[in-house]
Amino acid sequence: MFLSVFGHINLDIIIKVEKIPEKGSIPVKETVIRAGGTARNIAYVSGLLGIDVEIFSRIGGGFPKIHIDELTEKGVNVDNIIVKNEYGMSPVCFIVSDGSRQVAFIDQGPMSEITYYKNLPRGEWIHFSTGNPEEYIKIKKLIRGKFSFDPGQEIHYRYNREKFSEMVDGTEIFFANEIEFEKALEFMDESDILEKTKNVIVTMGERGCMLISKEGKIILPAYSVKKRDTVGAGDSFRAGFYAGLKNGLDLINSCKLGMKVASIIVSKGGIPEKLPNINTLIKSL
């Protein structure tokens, strides 16, 4: 097993608008309902890219089974998805998107509580994305492996300095977008973060990504594509990054592969059922 992913599987209700307003009402261009969530997206795209991946998550008893079957069809191990019947069809995430920006509202459902999984992760890499930090801190102490910490938007409301410090400590990589990294810098300064993790990867949308380590900072430009929608692009970047590591690429070229995969998702307006062959993608870097 190369990758174990902890985090959300959501039912995403995506409300597409022309521009997200500061206040007031606006018309909706389109409403799309599909599977999403940080862990689901990373695992699904990882499966498309040929990574041996397992997912650790929780869903309500009414969550559409078809979306779990979709993961299985892509080769994702779903043995560690726990079903909590009392939580209905949650987690559900309402996402308002204008193609560039998103505002999300989530019903956490069973992801709001602490649950212990029967199995420990088997991956060479263990990726902790969104979810309960108290739970992840305990799991992290029980296992060995290469850890990545990727709290996403939950860094704003599920983390404080102590929880952030415990989760980032001993990791190989801390993932964040620019806004999330700014929040991390409220907990501790950059030099202190780099005492706890070897690398920080900051995604910057159409401007690319930044790789930060004790050796310095490297900014890598994004691939230029016609943008349809950015929902799922960040998670797809992470899957592409891991595909790079699995195929022997260094951190810089793994970031480039992550951006290549993300550019495909942005240009298609969502995560497709198929991606180009991994060797083709690597040759295109």
C-alpha cells in the first residue's frame, strides 16, 4: 500500500453563480450534485493515476452507495469507511462557486465525532486531511510512516496553536493554500514550522505553488489552461504529487505533476472518470 488518506467523503451540492456577492441575493446558473470531500477526491484521483490507496472516513447510513462503489471501481480500498446509520446522508457540503472562488458550508455528520478505526493505516505515506484533530493526534502516535498534514479550511475552526503544533510535528510535508498558510503563521512563524516539518507546499491557484524548506523557497508556475471551475483542483494536486513520488520523481517534479493533474481538473470543470496515462503525464512536464 503506497498511500493511506484520512478525511471527508461528502455529498457535494455545488451552486454555480456568476460572482460570489458580498451580500444580497443573486441568481444561480447551475446546481450540481456529486461526490466530493478531501479524502474522497485525493483517493479517487490517486486511483485514476494507478496509486495503491486506502481511505479512512465515515458516512451516514443514507449516504448514496453509488459514490462508494465509484471509489472501488477506481481501485480504492474502502474497507475503512465506517457507516453511522443515525447521520442520514451526511456529510453534506454546500459549495457556492463562481469558477475561481468558493464558499463552503458543511454538515459534518459522523465526521464531527471521534471514532477509532479497527485497522491502522498500511500506507508508506499517511495523509491526514480534514477531520477531528484530537482523533488524528492519537492515531499519529500509534503508527510509523511518512506523514503529511493537510487540514484544509478546517485549520480556521478546528485548530489552535497546540493542536496545529502536535499535528505538524514530525511530518514530511505540510500542505496548505495561501489563506490556510497565513492562518498557520498565526500559530507559529515559518522557521518554527520548519523545525517540525521537512517541507511546506503552498498551492497558489493560477500562480502555481511554492515549495518551502530549510534550504529556501521555490516558486513553480502553474500550467496555463482555460479555467472552467476550480472545485477539486487542490485535492487533485495532492494526488498528482503522490503519483510523482510513487514514480520516482523528486519533490519539485512531483509538484509539477500535481499542477499538471490540477490543470486538467480545472479545464474540465471537475474530476473526470479518466485521466491520461501516468507516463504520458510525466513526459509532458
